[in-house]
Amino acid sequence: MQNEQLPLQAINTRSFPWRPLAALFFALIAQIFLEPPAHEWISIALYLIAIVFVVWSFMRREWTLPLHPIETTQVKNQPLRILPLLASLPWLGAAFYFFGGNQFTILNLSLWVAGLMFFIVALKSNTDLSRFSKERLKSFFLKADWEWAVLLLAVFALAAFFRFYRLSEVPAEPFSDHAEKLLDIYDISHGQTSIFFIRNTGREAIQMYWTFLIAKLFGTGISFFSLKLGTALLGLFALPFVYLLGKEFGNPLVGFFALFMFGIAYWPNVISRIGLRFPLYPLFAASTLLYLTRGLRTHSRNDFLLCGLSLGLGLHGYTPFRIMPFVVLAAFILFILHTKSKEIRLQAVGWLTIIALSALMVFLPLLRYWQEHPDIFSLRAFSRLGSTGTQIPGSLWSIFFSNFWHALLMFNLDDGNIWVNSLPHRPALDVVTGAFFVIGLVLLIMRYARQKDWRDLFLLISIPILLMPSILSLAFPDENPALNRAGGASVAVILVSALAVEALIAGYVHSAESGNGSKAKRTLFIYTLTGILIAVSCYQNYDLVLRQFDKNYRIGSWNSSEMAKVISFFGDAYGETDTVWIVPYNQWVDTRLPALWMGIPNRDFALWPNQFVSTLYEPAPKMILFNLQDVETEKFLKQLYPNGSLSRYTSATIGKDFMVFFVEK
């Protein structure tokens, strides 16, 4: 498919292109005014001025987006291998049957993998794989731009720093969801290899097995750090896909800026550090989007196969990823509507079928569980929709459109009030990325209006679809927006920002006439300016995650690690901790967490008030921890143990002190 209009490119001019600078200046100031406390009306006025200059720059071809990679118009005949396809069916059918009972076994895994191998052999295209021949591989190493490769590795190393620096300290404390995950991993260590983990309203399996592997490989045990290390690595694994996706929507420089901005960004960094399944959404969203868009551009059946495999694997990751089939469907609808070739439109139906079947084959274990337990499988997602008996607090459509509006504002204004995975009520993007995002949106809309390339419209439409897991929190609208359930949108949003950055640089580099000395000066100027901006972005994102988020999280979380230290001290002194308890209290610490810090994942220190008397029959010494405000417990313990001693533990975090009641005899 070829566009009828030639794509716009920056033009050579002797006059200095000041309009893009004016647009950027006003956009940056506008975004600064949206930093807490936000001054919305001032920001709106400044952004409107910035948009005027963006439009003016676009019309004068001073700020235009990079050219799309050329789409093929070739109709490829890629016949299926019927025998391997038929051979896959009994293996996969048998695997589906033996997946019953919600357990992975050597038998059903072997059947599943064998069926998948036959299925992949039946669908893969050898012509596409010819790129990996020895000759091509040798040519790649001889012609590779090693300076560019070193630069990419340096950016990847910077992203790794942002993911792993002070990971043991940020975030500081686990909460109840971590306890549930670690108990699931403990179950795996004792041979309970579930397909779907039903604890805490149900969870898909990838993180549990991944963390179990991490714990074994790095010797970190069933611990909070194992959870964080595993998810930080998952956040890092998304980066190559983000880079390649940038290339797919522009060129290597777009990929570079997408890699850089995604690598340092507060949003993906925070959700990667938490130790929960959150980074699985952007990881598989990025890989699925890459193979989807590249497949539609090149008509490569292997890319559609990889897209389907990625889609199916992602469905084993994090529940919000269930929106991705709708993203894929939207891409195909737009592609078909923009394609004039009837043959290609017919082929597109076949490509979509390949993706759907590939995803279904990978999804097979969960499909079996879904068939057996549809209520449990859907419980978590449907509970947000109000479909499980939860009341929706108002008009359904009113809440939906309110959620939709607030979700769209999260990038530049307010990312919600969930302190466990965000800095509440600040933009999800830093100042520089946020300003470029608005500019990139305007440029995409204008270019689509002129060129009607489906990829521009798809990138725009994908953002609200990827936000839907957050928007559809209809029963709990206070949970929208949420950085975790909107995590997939971070890929598309940061890609839009990267497109705008590359376009700014290209406009200045290509605008000067060669030979008059202005090109070198303008190139130096724009790269210097870009360097300053990315340095500012680095500093702000570092501050947001490793200072502000760290401080706010410590204030919000309970200091179970300090309780574990007190209990461990007791154990070291007296040789056991069987006579140590924690009295539960409303909105206080999860009494399982101190045990997890101590490496005892199957212990709960809870001692309920109706169990106080039973402690009389336990031998001394005894120690009971309780909340500072729990006066009833204090009164009862003093009556029960008149000779007991009471002390107050002073926490390193203000407001987190707790009481320690000790019985020596």
C-alpha cells in the first residue's frame, strides 16, 4: 500500500527555524505549571500557544515527523504445511484434556510443547527465515555500525541503573499482595504447580514461576527482594522491543529516543520495582505491537506468528493484558480500511486468523482453567466492572466517561491516588517527556489528516484502548487512573514523545543549506539543546523514583521489616520464636510479612484478642507486638500478665512506632 501524497520532509532554508523552539518553549513551561500544585488554566493557555506554533511549524515543514518505513505492496503466497498442522491437533487436544485440575505436569507440558512445535513448523515461513543464514549473519557483523551499537548499550546500561539502583531499598516494605505472591511461590517450591493461582481473587502464572526461577538462580530465596528483582528484570526486557518499535514507526533515532525515555521514565520504572505483575503488561504489549505492525508492513507470516505467540504468552502475565486482543483487532480494521488492494485485504483476514490461532494455542492451559472455573478466572476483572455483585457508585455511563477523561489526563496532569505504585496526583510523565507527548500528538493528527497512513491513526487509537483496564474500574472509580493497569499505554505514549524529539532534531539538521556553514552550527545547537533536555529528564525521573516515591512509599507502608528485626532479636536471644505474636489491627501491618522477612513464608504471627488467654499455657519468655493505638490490647495484656513489661519501639519512619509487650517469666 502506497500513500497517494508524498510524505512531508523538512525543507532547506537559510532562515533560522525559530517556530519549533517557540512551540517547545511554551510546551515545557505549560508542563512545568502542571507539576504539583498544578495551575491548570495557565497551563492550558500556554499549551494552546504551543500548539499554534506546532501547527505553524508543520505547515512550513520545519517540524515534521520521520518517514514511515515503506510498506510492501507484494501479495505473498505462503502455503501452510498441512501435515505438521494436522499433527499438532492431537497433541494440543490431549494437552487441553490433561490440563484439567489446574496443574502443570510433565505429561501435559510435554504434550503442549510438542503440539506447539508442530503448529509453529506448519505456519512459519522459510523465506522470512532466510535472513538468518550464515552469509547474512557474517554480512551483518562486517557492516554493523559498532559506534551506534555501543551508544545503544550505554543507554541500556543507564536504563538498568534506573531499574536496579537501590532496588533493595526502593520500595522499602512489602504489603499484603506481596505476601500472597510469596505464598504462591512457596506452594510451587512444594510441588503445587498451578496453572492459575486462585489466592487473592486469582492471578496468572508467569510471575510466580519467574520469581521461583530468580530465587533459585540468584540464591535470594522466597523473599520480597526476589519479587522485586524478577519484576525489575521484566521491566528491562521490554526495552529491546521498545527500541525496535521505535524503528518500526520511524527510524533508528526514534528507537533510540524511545529506548532512552522508556528506560529512565518514572512510570515504567516504578511499576517495575514494586515486585508485582505490573511490568508484564508493557513488556508483552511492546512485543505484540512490534510484531503486529511489522507484520502488517512487510506481510511477513513469521511476524504474525510471533505476534500471536506473544499475545498468548502475555495472557499468562497480568490481567489488564486481556485488552490486547482488541488492540490487535483495531489495527487490522484500520489496516483493511486504508488498504485499496482487495487481495491484501483478503490476506489480512488470514493473518488475523494466524494471530488468533497462535495466541489460542499458547493460551490453552488458561483456556482449560477458564472452562472449568469461569467465575474464578473472571473474578478480578469483573469485580472492577461491577459484574460480581459490587455496586457501581452512580450512573454507569457517567462513571465511564469520567474515568475515560481522567485516564487521558494522567500523562500530563494527574496519575491517580494509588500510593503503592505511583506518586499520587502528579503527571505520569516528566516535564520534558510530557511536553513532547503533546507536541507529538498534534504532529500525528496533522500528518494523518494529510497522508492518511493507518499507522498514525493506530498509534493514536491504541492509547485509549490500552488505558481501558484502568478506565473500566467502574465499581471503584477512585482506582482510576492507575499506572499499573494502564501500564501498556506507557509504550505508545513514550513512543509518541520519541517521534517528536526525533522530528525536532531532523528539522534543524536538514533545514540548513549545505556548504554555507549553517548546517554544522544548527546541528550542534539542536543536539546540545536535546542533550540538556534529556539530562533534565534524567534528573527529574531519578528524583521522582529514588527520592520522592521512596519517601512517600515509606510513609504509606507499614514497617514489617523492623518488626522482623525485633522478632529475630528475640529468636537469637532465646533460640525460638514460637511464643512471639502480633495483634492484628485495622489498617495496620499484615501479620504474615515479618515472617517473610525472616525467610519463613508459611508463618503468620497473628494473635487475635479471643486467643489472648491461650498464651497463658505457652512457656515464657513471650513477646507480643501491637499497634500504638490499640489501647484495648494494652489494657488486657497488663491484666493477663501483671509482671509483663511494656516498651515502645521507635521506628526510623515517623508515625510507624509500635508497642512491644514482653513476658520474661
